[in-house]
Amino acid sequence: MMRYFLDMNLPIYFCMQIGHSLEKKAKLFIENKNDSFFLLCDYIVSRNLPRWLKRQKVILFEFNQKIQDQSYNLFSSEQSKILFQKDKIFANRLLLSYNQSKDKKQFVENINQIFNLLQARISYFIKNYIDEVVIPESKIDFKLKSCLFTWLRNDSDVRTIASAIQEHSNKKLTIITADKKDWTNELLKEVHNDTRLSKDYPSLPKIEYLQNYLPKSH
Amino acid sequence: MVIRKKSEQIKKQILDFLFEGPKSINEIKEKLGSNWPTINSYLEKLKEEGRVNEILITDKMKIYRRTDDPIYYSLPFNKDIRMKTLYILSEIEKRWKKKKGVELSKTALQKLAVDVIRTCKLNLPILNFHYGMTTCASLDSTNENIMDLIEEPKEKKVIIDCIGEVISDKNHTGIAYQEREYQYKKYKMSFYSSKEKLTKLFMIQKNKTNKEFKEELKKSLLNLSLNYPIKLEKFYDEFEKFVGNVQIILSKEDSKDLEGLEIIKGTLTQLWDKITTFTSFQDSEEFIDKDKKQLFGQIRELNYNFKELNYKTYIEELESLAQEIDPFKINMPQGEMSNEVQKLILEGLENE
């Protein structure tokens, strides 16, 4: 029985409906679950995904405020303080698309429906497709995290990968991600350059990329 | 006989003092120049008669109010605020009846009184209550015990002039729903307008097919979302949770029935109540004297907790209803426009 450790992007691709190549692969992967075991780490379930979803809600709030009142000063709400620069660019691009759209009423209906449905689908996905949430965030090995952070300056990725390595030392698993750039076997091997970590984690998980996924024939 | 009369006098003195707002036993005993056991025993008697009750009980003190206290939530506004507000309400009611020959509804009375306070630029609280802006008091003109205590304020002439002006405004029809609509339009209260439309839709539901009703309900909810005011962003998460769950329930494609309609209505009512309780307290706070701020805070907490409890029951039921639905069976909106939005979301995922 395969144990797959899922990167956060995978559920989000799975929840989309535009025919994007990674969305198709994510659907293929999830729908061919069969007797495989799907894992998500606690950091993704309890923190990263809710935080991402919350930011999407705030983006929608800002969008709705602006289209109702052109004098509204974008990102002046208290809650918009949690937005990253890229979220602000996203909100501005949504507004640009809205301004260019011929059917503004429909655009607003669609965007609100997409955001609502996305939230519901992600919650449903976790409840119905995830078999286990592993490694409580507070139990992530600090040394492992620091080691990975030397090579990968993205705190979310570091916490997620560290969780995968730790869980792999409990029971073998395979990581599945769409991030070919940062989530590499080379990165994982850096862990073995540290004497203590190589002892604590003698075996490292394999990484499979969603882009290369092909369903196994039964 | 003499003793009984004296007892009634003391009770009246206590009630008259409580007309100025909720008070502790200590405050009452000081005002009446009596002692704690005597006052306590009179309060117990008044309580048995249903004329007072405790608004707050802590280890250290009890705060009493009149059961017919005309002030919303029995908030501890000072005597001046109470008196002026009640005077305005009673004069409007009297003058409306005299001019139009009909009784004024409670809602209409509040709407006219708000206009009077605004027109006169009186420094009196206006609360954003569940049916729009209101004064801080509710007048029951059949209650002689209260009516007898209302005194004329020194601004009497200005107030009477304003009342005349407001009553002459033809947009004031005296009919509750028209008065609400007029106020929402006049003061650009678009969030309230959207809620009013939603409430109306629930009322005319029976005249529509389920499909029509579901579509209109979705649109009305979207309208409510679009008009969500920035000053209420504190509640946006909860509001959004409500809207999101309702949209899922209404989008269930294999159902022609109106499942969960009562829960939807109930949750909306409780959420609205919770939000407007917050706004009412927020609007009141600046009018509370310094020495009453603590009591105000305690009353506020009690009410917030109560509203929260009511709301929680409903939203949990709504959520569990929505969770029974597979959202993957509901299609994302189709077309170029929707694809573009989803693509933008995916682009934002990079480096997440």
C-alpha cells in the first residue's frame, strides 16, 4: 500500500475546473487513489491552508468593496494587513479583469461563486480524501527545519518537507508535489550532510512530481 | 394603613430613581438616605411584584432595573439622555396622531425620532439596531407610570419645531416597511436595504417556483455581500461563512426542494441580531458617563454572549447541512471569465 504525502498545491489544483494540465493530473491522481493512503501534514491542514483561504476571503472582500464604491481605498481594511504583495497584485488583476469585462454583473456573480465553492471543495477534500493528518506542527524537528531553511528560504515549504521527512522515519511514504523547482531530491539529500540528522533520518522519502504522474494499470 | 402608605411611597421613590437607569443597592440607599437591609427588602418586594429585576448579579453586587425600563438593553444612559429621548418620542406620537388622525407604528415612531435628532443636531444616541437607526428608547404611551415621569427639556421649542418639520415630510408615511425603506435610502444604508430585500423575498416565497426562489435568493445574498460595510469587517468571517454555506445549499443541483430554508432564515436572523447588537452597543458607548462605563461593559458582555450562543446553534446546523453536499457535484461557473479568475488564483499559488 502506497502512502502519499501531499503538497498543499495538490488539493487546490484538484478543486479547480478550468482544464489546466496540473488540474487534470491532480484529478487523475486523486481519482486513482484506490487503496493508497493520502497524508497531509498538520502544518498544512491547521495553518497554511486556512491562512491561504483566509487571504482569498480578504481578496474577495477588497474586490467587493471596491466595485461597490470606487472611492474605497483598496487594502485599507484592518484584515487586509494579512495580504502579501502577490495577493494585492492578484486583487488588482481581478479588478482589471472586472473593468474590462462586458458583463460586469455576471463577472461578480462568478467570482463570488468561485471563491465560495473553492472553500467548500477544499474542506470537503480534506474530510473525504485525506486518511491521516501527520506530525503536529509543534513537533516539527527544529534542527531539521533549520537545515532545510539553509537551502530553501521558504518557511512554508521547509515546515512541510520537514514534516514529510519526519513522518517517513515513522513509516515509509512518497512525497507528491507539483513544485519541481524547490522540492528536489538534492534538497532532501542535504539533510544527510548533517551528522545528527543523518542518524535521526537515515532514510529519506522519494519525491514524485504531479507533472509525471501516470495511473498504474490494475 | 399608615405603614402601608409609607411602604408604597418608598417603593415609588425607588422606581422613580430606577427611571434614571439601572442602579446598585448602594446607589439606591444613598439616594433615599436609608440602609442596605431596608432597601434590599423593598427591592425583594418589588421583584416579587414583577416591577424590578436584576440586570446584573456579581459576587460583590446586584444591579437592579425597572422591568418597564424604556431604554434598550437597560443601558445606563444618564437622566438627561433618557428624558430628552422619551420626550421626543412622546411628542412625535402625540402630534402625529393629532395631525394625521391615526396611531403611529413603533417602527415609524423611531424613524421619525431619528430624523428629529438629526435635524435638530441633538447630542443624543442613535443606534444602528436590527431594523435600522433608532433612538435608545422604546416608548409605551399606555404605561402611565413612565409617561408621568417624562419632563420637558430646555430645548423644548427647538424640538417641537423640528418635529413639525419632520412630520410634514411627505416621505414619512407612518407605515413600518415604508419608513424603513425611506430611512435606508435617505441615509444611504445599503447593507440594510439589501437585508430588507432578502427579508421581503422570504415573505413572498410562496408565490414563486422553488427554482425561481433559489435563484433570487442567491442573487439577494450576493447583493448583501456586495454591500457589506467595511466598519463591520470584524464579523466578515462569520458573515462569509454564512453566505458560503447557503450558496452551497442552494446550488445543490440534484435537488428541487428548498432544503434547509428554515435554518437559512433562522441563521440569518441570528447573525443579523448579533451584528446589530454589536453596532447598537458601539453607537451607545460614547454617550455613557465615565462612572457607568464598567456597568455598560458588563451589560454588553452579557448580551454578546447570549447572542453568540443563539447564533452558534444555528450556524452549526447550517454548516452540517452544507457539509452533507458534495461540492464537487456543483459546477464552477463556466466560460472564459471564470477560467481567467481560476487561473489568477493558481498563479497566486506559486511560492505558497
